Amino acid sequence: MTLTELPIDLKKIIENEKIDFSTKAKRKYPLSKTRIGLFFAFVWCGFVAFMAYAFLGPLLKNEEVNFTSNGTPVTASWDDLSELLVPGLIIGLFSVIGLILLFYSVKSLFQKGSYFVGTETRLIEYNNGKTIITDWEQFSGNVKIESKNNLGDLEYELRTGKMQSRKNESAKFVPDIIYISGIENVYDIEKKCKIRIKENDPTPVVLSN
């Protein structure tokens, strides 16, 4: 991608910096990530639908629903649905959660990627007027590459992140990730990023005697 193909606002941000590379990502997230999200959302919705049918199915046949509440046998029918208020709210809540998961999974599948520009000191991400600038020193150096025919995805770990608590285990540090998905010349761009990350590595060099 040439400089003339970049948005005007992005050009102003770059100004006179030396450009190592510039590219336009086809997607915001790798397909592998969106597929996992979609799979989880469908499983969630399918499970809720199964539980709802198993519990409320008799109503569809104009039959009574019999269950136990606080150890007391309860019967509900179309003539009296009051006993189904609490179970219905619980099923409804899980259904809403499933639909939200499905909505965001489908949305992420079709979200367009950003422009990415690498300079000597930083990586610039630009998308619809929003700019995210990350200095190379913020990169840990860990990268995941997925490619086919020189077209692929890059996932870069940053030194920033958050601690995630785990049951019966000590908290785990989860790094922030920068996704550059669906780009051409993926290996060439990875090599240029690697050089800049190494040049700007803030970790002190340990000299051996």
C-alpha cells in the first residue's frame, strides 16, 4: 500500500516519519477467534432452547407443567401461568445472554479491519477517525502467525494487560493483544515488526563475563 492510498487524517498523524510498512487489514479479528465466539454462542443458545423446550414443552401440547418448587409440587397451565414467572424469567435471562453473545459474534465476523502503519518508533492503527498508537517498546515480542499463500493474520502480545483471577489458583496475567488480520505480505510485515520491537526493547541487556 502506497502513502497516497492512506486516509488524509492518517497521513497527518504520520507527518514526516519514516514508514516501514503500511497495510489495510481485511478484518478486525482473525477468523479463528470469531469462529470460536460463534460456536460458543450457538452452543449456549442451543442449550437454552433445549432446556426451555424440556421444561415448557407440555404447554405447547396444551398440557400441564409439573415441577417442584421449594420441595412443594407445583402445577402450571395456560389457565394459570403465575407459577412459571420465576422459571420464565431465568430462561428469558439466559436467552437474552445467548442472543447478545450471538449478536456480537456475528458483528465481529463482519467488522472491517483498520489501516496499520509501522514507523521507526511506533505502530499506528487507524479506523474511521479513531487512532491507536502503540510504541514498539510496548510489544513483548511474542507473536502468533497464521498464513496461507502469504495472506494471513498477526497477533502481537503487549507488555500491558490485566490480572485474571482463577479458581483455586493464583491470578494469571493476560496480555493485551493487537490483531492485524487478513493482510498480504504477512511474513514481510512480521520481519519488519520484529526488527523494530528488538530495537526498542526496554529490557536491559545482560552481559556475560
